[in-house]
Amino acid sequence: MDKIDNQARRNVEQASSLLLFPKPQPGRLRYLYNRMDKILPAFFVLCFAADVVNAEPLSPAELKSLLAQIRDKRGATPQMQADFQEEKFIHLMTKPIMSAGKVWFQAPNKFRREVKGNSPSVTVSDGQQLWIYFPNFKSAEHYSLGKRSPLDATIAALLAGLNLQNVESSYGVTASKIDNDYQLDLVPRRPSLKRFFQRLSVQINEESRAQRTEMLQPNGDRIVTTYSNYVTGPVPPSTFEFTPPPGTEITSPLGK
């Protein structure tokens, strides 16, 4: 078991940290799923066993009002940055994998995510391109988004916890009030999203900011992310751009 545990840890720690992908699918995406299984968890996920005891389910009318409030507040502050800490609970490992870093986000789909520590990574998207950079290996992967890219659903899942505007169009949504906070439970409607996770729970505060997210994946793995030190306001456009450092080995797993 220790041997399996250590190997699983090495496989995951060699990756960036967006979403842990399910078992590879046959065909053109086989390489992508094999590779992404090692590089993406994200942002986002939830096991509120203690909190659920004090949860008060919202009525349909209260849920509608809460979602409208979230839309208004997110519309007024479409840009943010925050620190995050993440725990990845993998069924082959006895201990969770811990990581920490910082995330920048601009609605609806621009983000930058920097993971610090012994296995650093930088993931950047301007909404049209996605870069994943591994400083320790001096390597970068480049993906094009849009035009029904297989990564579009992945990015949507990744950003669901931060971009809650019109969330009901892609997810079945229920909510509960926990003390002064709220918990949203999102169940994906589309098969493309169901492939990446079964449920995403998002705990938000009175300012509609995500404090904690938990993602339950199809294989039973979980990713729990907590956010702190929020800052809202303009984010420089260069934050969502990426230029590989000189000497970086660049690959495009899905082609240009």
C-alpha cells in the first residue's frame, strides 16, 4: 500500500492543479485524459458533515432571490483575486495531497492560478487559450479553447465555484442557509460536465464570495478548496496572458 500511495502522490504532484479527470476515453482524447489525470484538479469542493446539521434548506422563492443577489454582486465586481488552500482526497492514497497558492479571476472565463511549494505550476487562460506551465520541468502545455474544444467543459467545471452567474442554466441547484453563510449544491445537467464531477458544493458568505468548495468526482475522489484574503477590483490584463520563458519546452497535446 505504501508503494502505491507514494507512486500516486508522485503522479499527482508532477501536475498543475485544476481538475482530476476520470478514466481516459478511447479515440482522439486518450492522450488528453491520460495527461490531464495528472495535471488538473482546481479549483474547486465539499463535505460539510458538521455544517449540514445546522443547515436550513431554502425554499424555491428564497433560492431564486439568492441567485439574483449573486448575479447582481458578481456583475458589480467581475474581477477578484484570492489565496487558496486545497486538499485532494484520492482513493488510492491514505493522506490527502495539500497545495496552496493564489488565483485571479475575471468573469466569465479568464483566470490565472499559481500553485506554490515543491511542485509549482501556473495555469493561465484568456478565455481563448489555456497554458499550463511547470517551472521545475521547464515545460508548458498549450490548448486552444472554444469551437467545441474538449477542454471547454473542463474549464466550465473549474470556474463553477467562482463564476456563479446564471449557474442554474448548467446545473440543478439547491441551497441551504448555514449560520450567516449559504451553501449551494450544484449537480451538472450536461453529460460533458457529468464526466468530470457528480456534485459541486459551494459555501458563500453574505458578500456572495466563495469561501469553500468541494467537488465529488465520478471515481469517488474529492477536492476541497478554501479561499481567503479576497481582493476585488481591476486586475491587469497581463495577468491573463502567458509568455513561456526562454528555453521552455512547449507541447500542444490536442494540436494547434
